[in-house]
Amino acid sequence: MKRLFLTGIMGLFLISCSKKENVPVDTASPEKRVDAGSAKSSLSGEQMIESLDCSGCHAVNERMIGPSYQEIADKYAEKDIELLASKIIEGGSGVWGSVPMAPHPQVSKEEAKKMVEYILTLKKK
């Protein structure tokens, strides 16, 4: 029974880790095409999080498969922005439990830092 449950959780985790792409692209004219990279970097950290698969494992103030953003903000400080940005890009495991965080290599370092900066604004006062 435990094995079936864990298999189901891992299946859910893998399914939820697909990238959602919401960047509009006009294919009618090459001159009018929106560069997905520049369009994405103009988004706020919160908008970037919403455009990716993050909500499959994280929520603002509720622990899901991974920690809530508020828990992350309470544990880390601004000095950890580089570390956390690297974890978003490279993935990681062992800090919040046994379920690993999937890597997000499509996210640039600049985008990951914006995401972390947003998360850190959720620190309890």
C-alpha cells in the first residue's frame, strides 16, 4: 500500500513538472515576433512563478509536495538569493524532505533571482 501511494505521488510529481508556456508569439510576421526570452524577463518574479510548473508542488502559505513560499522566505534571507536561484535552475533534495525538486534549466539566473526575490517578500513580519 505504501509503495502504491509513493508511486502515485512520484507520478503526480513528474506530471506536474511540465513547463507551461504562456508567452504570446505572433507567427504572422517575423518582424513582429515576440522574443520569448525578452518577454519572459519583463515579467515579475510572481508572474514567472505562475508561468512555470511551480504551483504543482508549492503554494504561497500551504505546504504541498514542497514547502510553501512563506516557509522558504522564513528560512532564508537576502544573502541566500544566489543559492536559491541555483536550486530553481539545478533542482535539489534533502532540505525539505525526501521528494526532490525538479531542475528548471530553461530558467535563466536573472529570472530565478527575480523569483527568489518575490518569494523572500513573503517573509512573516
